[in-house]
Amino acid sequence: MATSNHSIFELNPNNEQLTIGIIYSTVALSVFPIYIPIIYTIRVTKDLNENISYKLINSMNIFDLMQSFGHFSTGIFIIFPVFTEEIYPLVIIVGYTANCLWNSSFVIMAVLALTRLGVNFFRLRANEWKWWMKVVIFVLGGYMFTVWLMGCVVSCFQLDSVNWSYNMTVPLSDFLSQQELYFCFIILAFSFSSYLIIIGSIYNQKRQIQSLSSMRTEIAILTQATVLAIYMGAVMILWHNAELWFQMTDITLALLNGSWLMFSHLNSSILIVTNRSIRQQFLTLLGGSRTKRSSMGNSVFVPKQATVVMF
């Protein structure tokens, strides 16, 4: 279609797609007022920022926020198809970058799981970086960067109507699609299994009051891990089997992409609900906390060994 006869900001003539695009951008934009205070709270709170697990959690929060920008852009691309056609190489990069940010969250999940195992079984200090943590981050991070670079070079992603998908007509797309599925599910299985081991260990040790406190902490972690693992696993399965299971209408495609979009909302909501220290300081930042003030300033409960509420 020649674009010279049309304004690049001409609205999508398909009303259904136009509505979907507006919803995409609106929902994606709505997560910013939630994530920004959470990221700021963890960053400026000494007890949280010095804790390795919270540093990793905040990195995942930043990845989610960046993904949300990609989802917001997706809505814009759908609303203005002529504009999208004019800059389509950039559109592909934006979409695949958002996808790789999602996959990079699994890298952080793996390091978080290893960290929790270290704290519970090897007396690892919560604020001490070990050399193996840096190695794991470097290796897995380098792997994800290589995957991102390969995908951008061959343009393996495409905006199909209202949904992102792999373009199987270009080289390496099948490989990149399959490695994504295996990579993510292996880490999901490892992370969830790690917390089952931790819970079982604490239960068997039966350390009276200490064990009860630890049990509550780890059960909270396991609860969050279970919800997110099930959700993320379901999203991956649906994405990679959608053409076999569903009729590919715009509504179906929008729901598939929407399940990815809503992960950021689920992640931030569970983080606030299950973590007392973050919730209190988040509400303080918003002016809604009833935390008592002492002569030394705001009194906010922070556990001696900060609770990790993400994988």
C-alpha cells in the first residue's frame, strides 16, 4: 500500500483494532504510577537497597517497566498503522526488545533462587555479592544479549495484526522461538523446586520460634512464586501453541498479547500485597501510611533478614 497519499498519523480504519490499540496503551501506561514509587522506595531505603535479593527484585521491576513502554508503543503502532509501516524496522526492534526483557526476567529469577538457597543452606549473608552470582548473571545476561542481537539482525519478530509473534519465514526464527520456550521453562522449574526444598528443610528442622518465623517468610515466598510461575508458564504455553488451539481472530490475538501485558500489573500488585516493608514505605511515599513516627523519623518495619517476595 502506498503511504504517500495518507497522513502518517491516520487512525486505523478497523474500529476493533483501533479500540484494542487504545486499550493496550492505556493499560500499559497505568502501571507507571505503581512501579515508579516501588522502584524509588527500594532504591532509597538503605535496608532494602543493600539487600542483594531486593537489588535483583528492583532490576526485575525496571525490566517490567521497560516492557510496559514496549506495550504502550504497541498500542501506538496499532492505532497508527501508516506510521508503523513507515518505521517498521524500528517497530520490530521495539517488539523484540520487549520480548527479550521478559525473557531476561527469568535470568534474575534464577539468581534469586540461587541466592535464597545460599541464605538458607550455606549461611550466605543477604547483602554480600558472591563471585558465582556475578558469573551467573554475566553468562546468562550475555546469552540473552546474544539472542536479542540475533533476533534484531534477522528481524525475527513481527506485529501480526494486534499481536506480536515470531516471523517463521526468516532464518533463525524457529530456533529462537524454541530456545525461548526451553530456557524459560527450565528456569521456572528450577526456581519453584528451590522453594519447595527450602520449605521442606525448614519444616524438618523444627526450630521452634525461629522456624515458625522462617516458615512464614518462606511460605510467603512460595505463595508468590506459585502464582507467578503458574501465570508465566501459562502465558508461555499459550503463546507457543495458540495457532494449534485457537481461531486467530483479533480478539484472540489481543487476549494473548494482553496476558503478557498484564504480568507487570500482577507482579507489582503481589509485591505490594505480600511484602510488608515495601507496602508500608510505598504507602508512605504516596502519603497513605499510618506508620508511627518516632523522634528519629519515620518508623518502618524492615525485617532483620529482608523477606524476598519474588522468585
